[in-house]
Amino acid sequence: MLFANIYKQIVDYHNLKNPYYSHDFKNIHFISMSTEHPFEKGSKQYEFIKSDLDKTSKNSSINWIIVHQHKPLYSTKQDKKEAEQLRDIYQPLFQQNDVDLVISSHNQYYERTYPILYNKEFEKDTNKKVEPQPIITNPSQSDYSDKDNGIIFLTVGTAGDKLDPVKERPNFYVIQESKFGFLEIEIENDGKRLIGQFHTNDGKIVDQFTVNDT
């Protein structure tokens, strides 16, 4: 009941018809997903995102596609089963339509992956699945081309709530930091270069990466 009340307040405040939507800002296309509403294949949200991406990927005026949502597709702490469901459904779709960044929160720290491709997990035996082993398309820690055909996943759960310690460190993450702060994204070079920086509250930049549309 509490979630329903908060959801209604947010939707009414922003004058939204749905909890998922998209919009353009200059040469960037943003898609806002709702991981708290049905997202499986065949759902209204899935069909909206699929149609939206198909249209956007054909728009020559858009250089960057950024998806953002609450719960992550790769989780090193909470709701791992739901993260698996999300990436099984959406990461192949995102790759087909040249999504550049996927930004989430939920886990209370900051982390960024290398550009990675989907690699479906398989069962070691009848009861246990292996941990995610995505394919790293560029081993650089900070400089990328979007032609690498990989997606960078970021968790930015670093504002307001108590921070969590980072306990799991998979090899497809460049950085994981439990510090309060925010992610800044700038577009330069006539819209062809995306620069991301994570600033901590004490004024330090603990992560920086560049993606070039070449």
C-alpha cells in the first residue's frame, strides 16, 4: 500500500501516464524502465521498449541511447534472481539496438562494468547456476568506442541511503566503490564523445570513462 501511494504521487507530480517512458535530449535518447511493474516478454512495458528501441535505432539524429531503472541487470548484492530475469529478457534486445549505457541503483554503492555482451548462464548441475560471465569487448579501463558493441552497466546507489560494503567483485567490473557521490555525464565533440565521471561528496573524481561514437 505504501509503494502504491508513493508511485501515485510520483506519477501525478510528473504528469506521467505510465511508469515507463522515453524522451530525447539533443542527440541522446533516454528510456526509463520500471522494474517494479511487469517487464516480462509480452508485457505492455516490454512491447513499448521493443518498439521504442526499434524506432530510435533508425533515427540518424540520435547518437546515444541510455536506459535507466531502479533494479540492476547485474547485481552484486540484492535481487540476483530478478537481475538474471532482467538481463535474459533485455540485454540481447539492448545489444540489437545499440544501447550504450544502462544505469541503475538499488545496491547502495557505485560500480561500473567494462563494455560487455550477454552470455547466458548455464546449469552446472540440476540445482545450481553459475555466476554471470558476460563477454568483455574492450579491456581498457576508461577509453572506449561504441563500435566495441558492448554495453556499460553502472550502479549508482550513492545518494541518501546508508551505503553497503562491496563484498563481491566479479572480473567484469572496472570499479566498485562504497562512497557517497553522483555520476556526471557530458557530451562533447559535436555530440560524438560521451564522458562519465563519478564525483564523491568530498570533491574527488574516483572514476572517469570516455566513449567515442566513431
